[in-house]
Amino acid sequence: MEAYREGRAKPDAVLTPEAHFAGAGEWADPDGTLMVVEVTSYDSDTDRRDRHEKPAAYGQAGIPVYLLIDRDSCTITVHSAPDRKVGGYRTLHTAKFGEKVSVPDPIGIELDTEILKNYVR
């Protein structure tokens, strides 16, 4: 279960430079975050939260990459080029589980999503 406080959310995973949040406490400022990852839940709030609210907020915070692993549609969506003024991201690329997907800089990797097929019902 994700925790919320004062309009903040705890993502399922965060990629930062080593020890970036050391000593920052539970509700650290997102500056310096390279990527956040969310995995959709099987509940009624997923569409609103993971597909709409979170990309808007993460983009406005300037987080370079938002990776959404969508277990409902068996897709992975890479959001990049954040728009700090409007929120959200200017670039989205969606791939089906099993395809390879490029995650742009500052991550700069190609991700093989084949294994994600094992984590859906």
C-alpha cells in the first residue's frame, strides 16, 4: 500500500545516485531523482493515480523519467522530457510486455520486458 502525505506519494521504486537521499528522512525532496517506477495495482484508483496524477506530478517535479508498468494492459510506458510548467511529460513510448524498450538518458539503457509477463494475473 502506498503512503500519501501532503500531496506527496511514495513511488514503487526510485533511481537516484548512490546515497542521494541519505539522511533526508521519509519525505525527501525529489530533486536529483533520475527515474521513478510505478506498477499498477488491481484497484479502482489505479487509472486516476498511476496513469494521470502521478505522471503529471512527477513531470512537474522535473523527474527525467517515469516508468509505468501496467499490469492491466500488459504494457510498459516510458515517460520522458518532463514539462515543469504544465506537468506531465512531452514524450511517451509504450511497448507490450516481451518487447525491448529504450529508457532515455539519464538512464540510457535498453530494457527487456519479457520477464514482466510472469507478474500478471
